[in-house]
Amino acid sequence: MLTTAPKDIRENIARAVGYLRRDEVERSLLAMSEALRRMAEVRMLRSARAELDIQISEFLAVLIHHQTMQPLLDPEHTGKPRGIPFQQGKEAALATVLDGLGRILQKEAENCVQAELAARMERKKHLIETGLQFVREGQTAKGRAFLKRVVEEFSQEEGIRVQVGQIFSAAGLYQEAAEMYEEAIAIQPREPAAYTGAVAAWMELREYEKAESIYKAVLRTFGGHPSTYGKMAALYLAWRKRQAAEDMAFRALQEDPGQPDALEVLAALERR
């Protein structure tokens, strides 16, 4: 029979009390449960466990009045929550009770997160739908404002600028789309969809110089590739820069003789 309480039991009880003071209720329940299960495995003199019993009782007294526990122990808000009894020799049973309370709190927390996520997605959907509705009605400024608000409110969501850029493009707002894609490039410089979207939007606007600057950024970021050279050749062809189109097409074909954009550019140049 032990004359002093094991260190791990004392430490877990201390952790449980500390977690509860910091309002980390789930962690406090877990720590206390571990302490109780260990207590059920060992035999100690009454003097050795007297202080532990006091600490556990005090912990339970604070626990049942904690605001997190009120929906479970005092659902009718009477101010008199149900107690959690502690009896010597029934430590394992109490540990099981605390484990159960911990699982309930964890489930409630997960449900809360899911509800919050659903609410955020509903808000996002509302902003997008409202913005598009204004655009369809010819109220472009209002529509643009609602769609930009999506980025403001969901700025931490990965890829949000590319997504809104795609929405702007689909709505025919190519200037806004291009600007949004360029914001995405600045924040996520290795996101290929941002470059592709920006080029497509600038091409729709016939802003060839800006499209060229995006392609140059692609080369700096990802390096040269036959596909990029071929698309740049197509850009120069649309820009009526015949020599640049031809040079870039040959550059693409040097690395990939079958590069389709380059072949189309050369065929178009021959017809002119």
C-alpha cells in the first residue's frame, strides 16, 4: 500500500484544475479521468489520498457550475445543477462519467463548427447570387460591390480570389476579373489558375500588353515551357506583332515539335 500518491496522479489532477481555470473544459475532463483511472489501479493509505480526494471534490464542485456544463447539468437554468458524486472506491465509474461528458461536449463543439460553416456558406452564396442578380439587371456597380464583398468577408479562404475572378469572367466583367486574378497572383504566386484567368480576361479586353506581362510573370515563376511559348505566340498574333509571334512559335516548336498553338500560329502567318 502506497504511503504517497503517485506523481502522475498528482500531475493529472493539477492539469485538470489548471485547464478548468482556463475554461478548457474538455481537456480538464480528460486529465481528471486519467487521474481517476490510475487511482482505481493503486492502493494508498488514507493519509496519502486525503489531499487528492479534497482536490477532486473541489474540482467537481467548480465543474458543475461552469457555464459550459450548464446545458447538461442545469438545462432549465435553475441555478442548481445536478451534482457529480465522488465516492472512494468508485474512481473508475467517475472516470467513465467524465469521459462521457467530454464526448458530449466534443460532439456539441463539432456540431457548432458545422453550423457555423453552413451559415458562412449560406452568407457567401447570398452575396454571390445577389451580386449576379444586380449584374443581370444592369446595376453593374451594385453587383460588383456585392461580389467584392465576398473577397472581403472570406479573405482567409484559399483560392477565394480566383473563384470570384471566375464569377466576374462568367458575368462578362472582364476588367474586374483581371484585377481580381492579379490580386490572387500577388497573394498566391504559384496558383496557375490565377495566371490563366488573368490572361484570358486581358485578352477579352484586348489589353495585349497586360496579357504579355502576365505571361512574363509565368516564365519568371514557373520557367519556360512549350505550352507557354505557344500561347504567347498566339498573343502576339492577335496583337499583330508578326515577328514576335513567329519567333515565339519557333521557340515552342524547338522544345515540342507538335505544340498545337505554335503550329496554328505559323499556319495563320503563312495564310497572311
